[in-house]
Amino acid sequence: MRCNAFLIFRTPSIARQVHFSSHHINDKIKSLVQQGHYQEALESYSKESNSPNNTSRFTFPSLIKACTAVSNSHYGTSLHSAIIKTGLHFDPYIATSLVRMYVKCGSLCNAVKLFDKMRQWEVSGQDVALWNSIVDGYSKNGFFEECLVQLRRMQVLNVEPDGYTLCIFLGICDDFLGISCGKEIHGYVLRNMFDGDPFLVTAMIDMYSNYARPMDAWNVFRKFESKSNIAVWNAMINGFCENGCWRNALDLYTFAKIEGLEFSSTTFSSVLTASSQGEATDFGRQLHCDVVKTGFENDPYASSSLVTFYSKCGILGDAVRVFSTSKDKHVGLWNSLISAYVNCGCPNDAVNIYTQMIYREITPDSFTISNALTACSMIGSSYLGTKIHGNMIKRPIKESVALQSALLTMYSKVGSIKDAHKLFDEMKEKDVVAWGSMISANCKNRNFEEALYLFKKTESDCVKSDSNIIASAIIACVGNGDEKLGLCIHALAIKRGFDFDPFTGSTLIEFYSKTGQPDMGKKAFSSVLQKNNVVWNSLISCYSQNALPNLSIALLPQMMQNGIYPDSVSITTALSAVSQMTALSIGKTVHGYSIRFLLPKENQVENALLDMYIKCGSFTYAQRIFRNIPERDLVAWNSIIAGYGSHGECRKAIDFYHEMRNSGISPDEITFLSLISSCNHSGFVQEGLNLFRSMRENGVEPKIEHYVNIIDLLGRSGRLDEACRFIENMAIEPDRGVWLSLLSACRVHRNIELGEMAAHKLINIEPESGSGYIQLLNLYVEMGMKEKAAKLRGVMREKGLTKVPGCSWIEVKNKVDVFYSGDSSSSSTVKIYETLDILKNIMKKKECSFEEDETMYEPG
């Protein structure tokens, strides 16, 4: 009896202890979750909770939240089983939490199964939060059609959507539904008096901003009555930033400050972005003061935004100071500084910061690695890039598609095309960046066939190509000489709206330039909406390369009228066009542009100026430009040597050659070609031969152009037999230029035997060209061989061969006129022939007068 009494006495005590213990565990779990110690909360539940029945119904939502936070489906499935055992799985709040947990853990299938079971229960089926959880799950996994299906089911079952439902659908307007559907939701919001919900207002502002409708977003903001919610102000400031309305963003921040609103780190981040867009350094510095005053200087977002702001405004020193003075150097701040160095063109500094970060045992995230890989690409360091790749393999982020694309870009830019191909083939998922990087890499390595194959694969695999892929495909068409496919890709670009893009537009202009279609290049230029320097430069180059120098130069003032100022490429290309025309006054004008716009003294501009003045025959200016070049490269030396040589100043050209050698610059094939050509035109036979023999001594292998000049040199001096022997001993196969030079020399020195031999060789090489026939015909006529000349004319007539008319041009009063032999289409033809007749008469009178004078003084 005493034993039973004891048992009776002890039982309530044990029950109280169990109750106290379970109550303690439940409180502990809730506390840990509230503090963000999710993993610890789950481990505490696993160790200390002996039975699901000891777990409170209010504790399960906390545990589900912890599973959701750590994305641990194993814990989640165990919890779901425990909830079923307790009979709490029909609780709408717990069920909704479970659906969200499955969605976050990537198990949409389990989420749908649970939702379908819950929907069958009348109470749960009417719970809008449960419907929101599954709609949100479908939207996050990209199943937008299913979102609409669930919305229709809600309407059938009379489940009224709430503000959160509408926020979800506003969020998918940009990806799927479109602006018209967004406006319908806006109308629904107004009709059902939801316009006072700050979450909905924020979502509508975001939706309009994403569709580049900042004024519609502003109208939503303006009509929102409760202006005390900083989130709504942040959304509007961010909307202005996204649409380039940085001044409006700064003004809105000023108004918010006057209203006395309490700012968040998001506010400062958005306004600093706006300041960097407009390079409003003074306003940005004031913002920096506000950040410090409000105690956000150590906030991760605010400090990172400050570093980014200063770097984008080119004040890298202040960006480094913000980083150095920050107490909490979180990974985001390190990322900002690495990115700052990369964007400012200091990749070595970026790599140093990355190395410091690793040394301090701060784990890099995907942004760190992406920026570090970009720095490796810039400095061409495959060693460091491979090392970063090795570190990636050890971590779960190796599966990140964005990082794999960054790796692909790095390998392609450092020239490791095999590694790039290997990585690309191993990628399970390939995003548009990966495809673009691979196509671009093949283009840079001149594997145009492979680039076009990959482009066709993107189309067959339904990859949504971007402007970079389209532009790379056009470059591949240029390299492969595939004009037909290039036209097809242009049509595709128009269809998808990429012809408006500056990058695609400039590539299309280059394509039409290479295919000799400047008119189509102009059409591609006209399609581009925002024409930057690159687009204008492409068209200037297109006209210049297609023998339309007048149109090329005329684009410079048009650029400035459109608010685009010429850069060094614009000036260089325009000077190339001037050189074609030998229009000195226009060349001086272009030179004036380069001085007026304070363009930096770059070698390419100085060399173009030098070339222009030489070709226009202005050696005073040319030598002044040459002497003022700080560091003369080989191009400058070649230009001055070729210039003096082509104008008959062979001795000066040779002197410049010796000066070049003394300055430590080694000659190349162009140097020798200019010198030998100069010796040829000046009759310096031995000097020319000596220069040719010295080529191999200087590590330069003679090319066909050098051989042609030596044959011409020997031929002009009458050493035809020596020229023949030279041809016989050539290291390469003689081409048309070799035989044409010999034939021309035979005409001059009236050597019919060698001339016929050279002509027949030339005709065998180019049977459809008239040059060999015409030279031989002239030789026969000059030698008085009328029968052979008549026979050859008959052969030419049968073959339909004609002589290409000669062309010349002259600049008068800033206007260049071009004339062709036998052409009378010029508007000044009558005046020209009248002037010629006057000159002929004057010359005849002078001739008669000269003859009379000779007769008068003749002895006898």
C-alpha cells in the first residue's frame, strides 16, 4: 500500500517535470529562431524533444521557419511527419508554412501535393494565405502559366486575393504577363481600395519602373496618401535610378529629408547610385556626411555603396579610405573595392585585394570570384585564374551557372580556348552569358566556323540570344566571308529589336563595310537609337574603307551637332580619309579638331597626322609632328621613311633609317619595302640591292612585294638579264607583279624577246585580266610590229578585255573633284576643255616663237 501511495504521489510530479521540460524546450527553440540561430534550433529539437506530442503547436511554425532559412529538406520532411503524428497538419497556418518550406527547399512537387490535400478541406481551401504560398512557389520556379491557373481556381472558389496575391502577380508582369496586365491589376487595386497598402504601392512602382515608365510610377507614388513609409520612397528613388532620371532621384531624397523621414540603408544605396550616374560628387559627399550622421557608416549596404560611388566618379582614393575606415569589413565591402579597382582599370590592385582577403580567411562569395576572374582576364593571368578555378571546385558554388560563365570568359580572354571548350562541354546548364562567351572566344581566336556552329546551336536549342551573341555572330560572318548568313542575322536582329542596340549596330556597319555595301551600313547606322562614339566611328570607317572619303569626313561636324564629340578613333579614321583625298586644308581642319577637343597625345593620332601631312606633300608640318612625338614607335618611323622615299628624297629616307636603328627600333618588312621602293624611284640600284640583302640579317624574310621592287629596280636600270636571273633564284613562286614589272622594263628598253616571255607568263597567271595583253600590245606598237599588234587586238576583242580608265583628283577651295580618263560627266567639262584648248594654243605659239629664235641664230 505504501508502495502504491508512493507511486500515486510521484506520478503528478513526473508529469509536472515533463511539462516543465517540454515548455522549456519550446521556449528555447522559439528564442533561437527569433535570434536567427536556425541550425541550433533544429539541433536542439532533435536532441531534446523525445516526442512530437511534447512540441507545442506554436513551436512547429518556428521550426518550419528554421528549415526554410537553412533550406534543409531532410529536417523539413521529418518535421512534416511529426506534425502528421500530432494531427496538426490540417492547421492552415502550419500547412502554409510547410508549403513555403518545401518551395524554398526546391521541392515544389511536395509543396503541390500538400497544397492539393489541404485544398480539399473546406476551411483550409478558403485560406488565402495557403493559396498565396503555392502561387508564390510557382512564380519563384518560373511556372507563370500555373500561377494564372491557380488565380482562376481562386476565383471559381470565391477566394478573394489579398494585397500579397496582387504583389506576386505584379512581380511576374515583367517576365510574363506584360504591362497591359500590370495596368489591369492597378485598376483592380483602385476598385477594391487596396491603394493604401504600402506593399502594393511599392510593387506597382517597381512594375512601372521596370517597364521604363517612370512617370506612371511617379503618379502612383504621388497619389499614395501615407507618405511616412520610407519603403515607398525607396522604391520611387530606385525607379528613377533605373531609368536614368538621377536628378529626380536626388530631388526626391532632398524632399524626404525635409519631411524628416527616417532613412534606411536602402535609401542611401539608391541615392548614391543616382549620384554616381550623374557624377554628382558634391551631392555624394553630402550623402556621405548623412550616412555618418545617421550611424550607417558601418552598415554593409551603405559602406559598399559609398565605395562604389567614389570609384564610379573616379575618386579611387576616397573609395579606399571608406574601406580602410570601416570597422566591419564584410565580404560585400571587399567585393566593392575589388570591383572598384576592376572598373577603374587597375586589375593588379584588384588581385592584390583578393589575395589579402584570402589571407585574412574571409570566404569569398560568387561576386568576389566573378570580379577576381575579370581582373585575371584583364591582366591575362591564366595561372591565377586556374588557381581560383581550383578553389571553386572545392566548394558548392562550383555549380553556379554565373560563375561558370565568368570562368569561361576568363579562359577565352587569356587565350586558353581548349580549357574554355572543356568547361563549356562540362556545364550542365548553360545560360546566355556562357553561350555568348564561347561564341565570342571562338571569334577572337579566328575559329569563325565553330562560332557560327555554336550560334546556330543557340537558335536550334531555343536559347534566347542577346545583343552580344548577335554581334559576335555577325563578326564571325565577316571573318568567314559569309555574306548571305550575315544578311540573315541582320534580319533576325531587326525581328528581335537588336538593331536598335549600339553594339549590334556598329558590328552591322562593320559587316557592310567589309562586304562593300556602304549604303546598307548607313541604314544600319540609322536604326541605332542612341548613337555613341563607337557607332559614329564605325560609319566614318565604313565610308573611308569604301573609297568615299568625302562622306567620311562630312560625318565629323554631324557628330558634334548631335552632341557627340570626336575621340581619338574618330580623328584617326577621318585623317585616313583625308590622306586618300590628299586634301591638305581639310586635313588641317581635322588637326584643329584634335587640338580643340584636347585629345590626349596618342601615337595612333600622331601617326595618322604624320601620314596625312606626308601624303599631302606638306613635309614642314610632317617633320614638326614627327619630332614632337614623345615616344616614336615603328609606325612613325615607317611613315616618315616612306614619305620622303615616295617624294624622291631617297637620301633623307636612308638617313632616317639609320637614325631609327640608332634609337634602338628594329626595322620590319614595311621599312625595307619603303626603302627599296625609294631606291627604285631614285635610281639608287646598289643601295637598293644592299638593303634587300640585309633583310635576312635583320630577321625579316623578303615577301613578294620586295622581290617585285628589286625586279623593277634592275629593269629600270636596264639590267634585264640580271632581273631574269633574280627571278629564277627567287625563294617563292613569282606572281603577276613580278612578270608585269619585267614586261614594263622590256617596253622601256625595247627587249621584244624577254617582253613576250614575261607577257605569256602574266597571261597564264591571269587569263581573264587585260593588263598583260595591254602591256604586250603597247610593246608591239612601240616596236612597229603592226601585224602582231592587230592579231593581239583581235584576241582581246574576242575575250572582251578592256583597259580600266585612269583616275585623278584635285582639291580647289576645299572641294575635291575626281576625273576619269574619257569621262565627260563633270559639271565643269566644258570649262575644262576650253582651258585645255587655250593652253594648247599658248604652247603652240611658244613653240613657233622658239623655232623662229633658233633660225635667227643659226650660223651660216
